[in-house]
Amino acid sequence: MLAEVTINEPRIPVYSNVTAQPFTSAAEIPGMLGRQLCEPVLWEQTMKNLIAEGKNQCYELGPGQQLKAMSKRIDSNVWKAFKVVNP
């Protein structure tokens, strides 16, 4: 299915759940999405990498606050600034 989809170069950094690093090109995204189905999600390391890059404002889209709750164990300042957006 992914072979039929056009994936453009990201305009902003998009981090992979598989590597906890930003994608370097659109060409690698289909393979990484496939890997994401069967490899562990590196959510905590992704968050730590984002924080190390100076990203300290996060948004959780949808009901619940699970991501915000998990961020508290990583960095209390990020947790305090975390915004939850419900539709």
C-alpha cells in the first residue's frame, strides 16, 4: 500500500518511533513505517531527543492525557508545559 502513496519531504522534523531520530528523507519513511509495525516504540528516547534539541512544548491531540502523564517521568518542565487538545 505504501508504494502507491506519495510521501513528500517533511517540512518540519518528524521523528521515527523506531529510531527516536528525525527522518532524513521522504524515501526512508515507507520502510520505517513498516518497521514500526513489528519493532518496539522508542517513545521515551524520542522525547529525550526532542528535549535535547530544545523542544519543550508538546501537544496531545484527542481524549485522555496518557502522553502528558508519561512525560512527567521524563521532564517535569515539559510536563507542566504540555497542552492537551480535545476535539
